[in-house]
Amino acid sequence: MKATQGDVWWGPAPHKSDPAYRPWLVVSDDAHPFASEECIVVGMTTQGHADGIKVSNEAWVRGGSEQEAYISPWYVTTIKHQDTENRQGELAERLVVEAIEALHRYTPIRS
């Protein structure tokens, strides 16, 4: 199944010594050059970090989390749709926009 912007899917976590899975928030849309095969995602966690974006229960349009959840907009990667498992839900557009804007603050264009 193709992941779409705002979806939260479980997928492999890179840079771990042992195989690990985590929830990922999809931030790309069909403008991605390989949108039919992969998407750009930011990590989610149950640990609150500085600059992490708290996900309230009301922010879940579908699904949800039994634990407090946070978006880590600095933890970004590309993931193949075939590598995602177990859709956890979908987040409200306003929160997705907040995560994308935060990601852009980490990648400013120099003037």
C-alpha cells in the first residue's frame, strides 16, 4: 500500500546496531520523483526531546498511540513503501505542516 502525506507507518530504523522498527510520519506527497515507490519521512518517538513536536490525542485523524508521541523533524530519511508495515494512523494536516516547516528550518537556503 502506498503511504501518503500525513500517514504514520512503522518501518525500519536506519543506523541501529540491531534491526529496529519505529513509526514514521510521511511528509512527502506526489511531487516526490519516485512517489510510487518511496516517500520522505520523519521519525516519531515516545521520548520528548528539545524541538520535538508533541502529538496530542486530538491530532490523530485516524488511529492513535497508547503512549505519548513526538515528531522528530530532524530525523529524516526516505523509505520504500514496500518496507512499511502496520499503518498506525493519520495525523491532522496542521501538525504535518508544522513538522514540514520545522524540517525546513534545519535546511535553510543561504542568501
